[in-house]
Amino acid sequence: MTLTQLKYLIAVVDNRLNISLAAEHLNTSQPGISKQIQLLEDELGVEIFIRNGKRMANITSPGQTIVE
């Protein structure tokens, strides 16, 4: 887990689960944020977000704990 991954996670949450908006606010790329969040989920062994296709629909219970 890196500080960058946590920063990206918080940015996504702060931008209503919109990765594109989070990327815009962080001056980075949407694929970069998606990749880092996926790596974080893989490392922790939990899904942080409930996904509806490619979109993030909500935060899981373990994801909420990580955000807090």
C-alpha cells in the first residue's frame, strides 16, 4: 500500500466515485488511478468498490473502513 494509492482512493471518494473527475483534480490519468486502485484491492484482498460495469456504484463495507 502506498500513499499515492490512498490519495487516489480518497480523491475518487471525494469526487462522488467518478474516476475521471478525480484524475482531473489530481492532474493525472484516469487509467493510472484505476490501475492503482486495482493494485490496492489486490494487495489487501478486498474489493473497495461495488462496480456496475466499468463504473463504481458504491463503496463496500471493507472499503468504507479503509477510507476512514
